[in-house]
Amino acid sequence: GAGVSQSPRYKVAKRGQDVALRCDPISGHVSLFWYQQALGQGPEFLTYFQNEAQLDKSGLPSDRFFAERPEGSVSTLKIQRTQQEDSAVYLCASSWTGQGTYEQYFGPGTRLTVT
Amino acid sequence: GENVEQHPSTLSVQEGDSAVIKCTYSDSASNYFPWYKQELGKRPQLIIDIRSNVGEKKDQRIAVTLNKTAKHFSLHITETQPEDSAVYFCAARSPGGYSTLTFGKGTMLLVSP
């Protein structure tokens, strides 16, 4: 079946603009994660959803970052008043939440460049 | 929280040689250790994983070993091919969370023909 998809693939924003990044998880996957990947680094956790509930947002770097998954499927990561340090690839991953199931499958990411 | 260290940061080998990438983790309760391969501009792809109740797992040319006592795990690639060239990330899952993964900083593997 189709994998995790993300849009847009590339986004250029001027400093101070708001951006919205979309993630379509694998159908039937209950768990959805957002990660931030800086250049030359590994992905870093931002936030986690189980269905529509945001159970962990401990990784969000500031209150300018906001995520939602209102119907338990598509998720949107919003960044308000973007700053240059927000430039990174934003990865979404989904997982089927079953007993002992931990595998996460990633989307292609959205590369955000703040100028 | 969990901390994952990965070495080396870059690894160059000749085609046909073996490659080994090592990771250490800090949380002795971590119970799941995946490895991802990420080609330039592409998504991270899960290539192999291991659970804490297993010491070794193989899948064709790749294998992962886990030493819980020493809190380290390694990725082994045999008979390397140019298409193995990519960045490889290890990760660890701490059981107290929601399957959140903590990643290493990555190893760029270059396989020369």
C-alpha cells in the first residue's frame, strides 16, 4: 500500500511567516510522530499522536510550534513566526499500535528553509 | 532521557569489504533498536531492528548485534556494494514513553567500486 506522504516537499519562508506542513500516514496506523532533522544530524522527536490525541509534545522547541491531528489521520505541523533556526527537514512517521509493535515508517520529509 | 552515541561519523570501504557501525545507549531499560538507511534527499528506511530479548539478528547481508550489559549495538554489512552508500542511523526506544525513538547522529557510509 501507499507509504507515508508529506507535503509540500520543499518550503521557503521569509522570517516571520507562518508555515503549515502536512503528513498523511499509512492507512490504519494509529500512532503518528513528528521529528525535526537538522543538516547532518539524526531526527529529533517533536511530538506524538495516538489517533487524534496529542499524548506527548515534549520535543516541541517553542510555543511557536503547534501540531494537530483532528480526525486521527492527517496531521499538520504549524510553525508560527518562523525563525532561521527553524530551517530543517521535518519528518513524519507512523506506526501501527499493536502489542509490542514499535516499527516506525517515515515520510520523505518537508525541507523548510527560512530566509 | 535516552542518549544515543554513534560511531564512526564517516566510513569509507571498498566494494566487497565489510562495514561495521557502532552505537551506545544510556537507558538500560531501552528495549528496541532499529537501524535506518537514508539516501540523499530520501526518507529514512527501516532496514533491520532488534529487540532487547535477542542478541543477534540477520537479514541477508546485514546483521545487528546487541550487548545489553555494555549497552551497545552494532550494524554489520557484509559484501558491501556501491548502492549501500548512504547515511545510516541507529536509534533506541525507552519503554517509558510512546515508542519515541532517540537517534544517533548518523554514519555516512561510502562504498567505492
